[in-house]
Amino acid sequence: MEKTVTRTEMEKYVARMLDSQLRQVVEEYVEKNELKLKEISIIERVVRVEEELKAMREVFETRFEALQRELAARFEAVDKRFESMDKRFSVIQWMIGILVGIPALTITVIQLVKVL
């Protein structure tokens, strides 16, 4: 007994086989590509983060250099103020010396004249 298969039955059988096999292949393909897309997405994010860090590093270095220049200028200004104060103290020391020395010298001369 030979059973003959009609064209319609054969098409239905092939359609079912293709449907099950094709579905499995497509699902595997999509799954693999989803993983690849996730990997690519992660790589893109890493690249963006690295670029942002580089930009932030450049900004930080620029600000740090500007801060150092500003601090150097402030230290120079403070040094000039101290030099100015040193000169003032020197003048004050001389004035005190003269103001104390002249009366002391005068008193000494008067005392010597009285003794002689």
C-alpha cells in the first residue's frame, strides 16, 4: 500500500517544517545580534566616557594652571608688601634711634659739663 501525498499536504508539511526551523534560526540570529548590539552600545558608552574624562582633564589642567598663576601673582604682591613694611620699620628704627639718641647725648654732655 503505497500512500500518495498530495501537493497541498506536502506544502503544509514543508510550511510547518520551515515555520518551526525558521523561527528557531531567526530567534538565534536575533539573540546573537542583540548581544552584539549591547556590546557595541557598551563600547560606544565607554568611548563617550573616555572622551568626557579627557575633556574634563583638559579643563582641570587649564584651571589649575590659571590658579597657579593667580597664586604666584598674590605671593609676589605679598612679598612687595613685606619689602615695603621692612623699609618702613627701618625708617622707624632710625627715627627712634635719633629721637632717643639726641636727648641721651644732650643729657650726657650736660652732665659732663657740670662735672668739669
